[in-house]
Amino acid sequence: MFSFFKRKPTPVTPSPDTAPEAADTPDTPVPAAAEPVNTVPEPVAVVESTPVPLVAAEPEPEPAGTETARRPSWTERLKAGLSKTRDKLGKQFAGLFGGGKIDEDLYEELEAVLLTADMGVSATQHLLDDVRKRVSLRGLKDASELKGALKDALLDLIGPLEKPLDLQRAAPLVIMMAGVNGAGKTTSIGKLAKYFQTLDKRVLLAAGDTFRAAAREQLAEWGTRNNVTVVSQQGGDAAAVCYDAIQAAIARKIDIVLADTAGRLPTQLHLMEEIKKVKRVCNKALPDAPHEILLVLDANIGQNAVQQVKAFDDALGLTGLILTKLDGTAKGGAIAAIARERPIPMYFIGVGETLDDLRPFSARDYVDALFD
Ligand SMILES: Nc1nc2c(ncn2[C@@H]2O[C@H](COP(=O)(O)OP(=O)(O)O)[C@@H](O)[C@H]2O)c(=O)[nH]1
Ligand SMILES: [Mg+2]
């Protein structure tokens, strides 16, 4: 049986059953409302911060005093987060949009600017063609009018990436993370746990990065901070952990399971097989699970993100993306490259390391933060 512990996971007696096999067998019965079952070979621990129902995150305290003590709003943080990209683009745009004639030289300069923001060749070409059309349709003559046309073109390009995550369509809704090491998977899970709690959702975390003890501890830490349960296992199999987490979520009427996974490169085929197995086993624990497979991308890799998106999508069938660390890079244009080459919904973007620095992606806010 599972054991439920306060904070410190303690091993429980292992069963002779071998869960990875059991979980991987097509005929494995899936209990409708599972008692947590001992289907794993290794000790399983559920770290429970508190047995009371999950509480919605507390509203940010408004410090008494002046307006200046106020925590910056999301729009302000988004703007600050995108400041590197904006500064880089802005300086160049200032020259471009300053005035003068719209001519071929100007288009060439614009092309160079878009490429340096890591938009990639295809998106850059697309944007240039679109801007040319808008310029001719609107009869624009002066370079100062180009900015509006470019903003509109960019908004049209990245707009389709904006899609709300449908949290209602299953309970528990199982969200599996994927991505390379250090992309921000575990941190994003911590942030999302809090974000979903503010929407009155009951959240459970699955410590599916079983390769490193530190990864388990890191997730347990996020669990404690957010007051949510973390299902983890010492050593062993990510698929088994996720299987058990889903069973526990069903039994406890949890709304959302966030499953962490170990980092991997898409070229590491054995590791890609391992994550495919996690996906299959989730599906055995609950039909249609995982409902979401999110690739977490570090914005610092710029347009190389496109290759990662394609490779993970081909292997796993991604349902969405999370772009982290936009605050540390001037390569924020990568979103345009993704929109052009593999338009998978960009559910969330991250602009910092605190709990509140991950929010749903808004194409309009993004374009405004880049240009204004
Ligand atoms: N500046 C910044 N750092 C981030 C962001 N998201 C994650 N990180 C940091 O990136 C590092 C790796 O994150 P982690 O979640 O452990 O990556 P994982 O290996 O994919 O699980 C940590 O130091 C995080 O604090 C972000 O949006 N902005
Ligand atoms: Mg991690």
C-alpha cells in the first residue's frame, strides 16, 4: 500500500509485483476509483504537506504604503522580461521607423533586424511579404508608418499560438512535461501548481524525473511550497510513478496531475523510448491520459527551439508548449519561428524565477511588450 507521510517520504515495504511490467500490460485493470495500489517494485512515497483540501493561493499582500511598494503587475513583468529582446529590436527599430521613405533598403534593414531577433528565415520572409502587402494596401509611404504594419503582421502570425488550456475536459487532467535538461520543466510545474490553485483546482505532482535524487527533492520542495501532494519513488521507473500518481489522483478526486520527467535530448533515442513508455502507461492508468504533453523550451536557444519542437512532436505528439526564461534572452523572436514552422499552442511563457512569473501566453500582450 501507499503510505502517506508528512513532508519526509519514508520507504514502505516493496511488493513482489513489478509495476512497470504490470503498468505496461495492456490488460492491466484500471480501478475506477483506485485505492492507491502497491504496483511498484521500489518504495513509493507520497509526500503530503497537509491533509486539508488545497487552498487557493493567497492574494498578493498589498503592502501598506506608497504605490511604489506595489509588486509589478504581470504586464509590467512581461515588459521587463522581454526587455532584452525589446531593447535589441527597439534600438534597431528606432532607426528603421524614424522616418524617411519606405524603399527596398528599408525592407532589407528590416529583414536583418528580424533575423537577429531569432525569428528564423521562414518567419522573417513571411513577415516581410505580409508587411509589403499591408504597406501597399494601406498606401503607406513613410517609414514611421511601418511599425504598425509590422505589429499587425506579427500578431497575425503568432496569434494562432494563443490558446487557453482546457482544464475542464477531464478529471483528473493529466499534464506531462517533456524537454531537455535545464529547460525549466520542474520550475514550471511549481509555478503551474500555484497558478492552477488560484483557479481553485486541486493539484497533484508526479516526480517522474527518477534519474536524479535531486530532481525528486526539487519537486518535493515545490510541493511543500504550494501545499500540494507529490507522488514519488526512490529510484526506478518514471512510468510507474506516473501510473501511481494518476491512481492516487483518481482516488482523491484531484483535478490536475502535473507529471515531471527527466530531461532528454531528442537524439537520445533510448530516452525518447522511455518517455514514450511514460505516455503509454499514463494511458493505461486513465483512458485519454496524458491529456496534455507540453514541451518546455528555454528561450535562450532561440530559433533552435523549432528543431526541438519538431523532434519532440514527431516522437510524442505534443499538445502544447511552454517557453521559459524570456527574461534572460534577446531571442524572443523565436516564437515567430515556431508559429511559422510548427504552430503548436504556446500555453504559457515564463519571464522569471518566482512563482508568479509564468502566465498564459497572450499574443497581443507579447507584441505590445515587444514594441511599445
Ligand atoms: N530567469 C528564469 N529562470 C528560469 C525560468 N524558468 C526556469 N528557470 C531556471 O532554470 C533553471 C532550470 O530549471 P529546472 O526547472 O530545474 O529545469 P528542468 O531540468 O527542465 O526541470 C532553474 O535555475 C530555474 O530557476 C524563467 O522563466 N526565467
Ligand atoms: Mg527537472
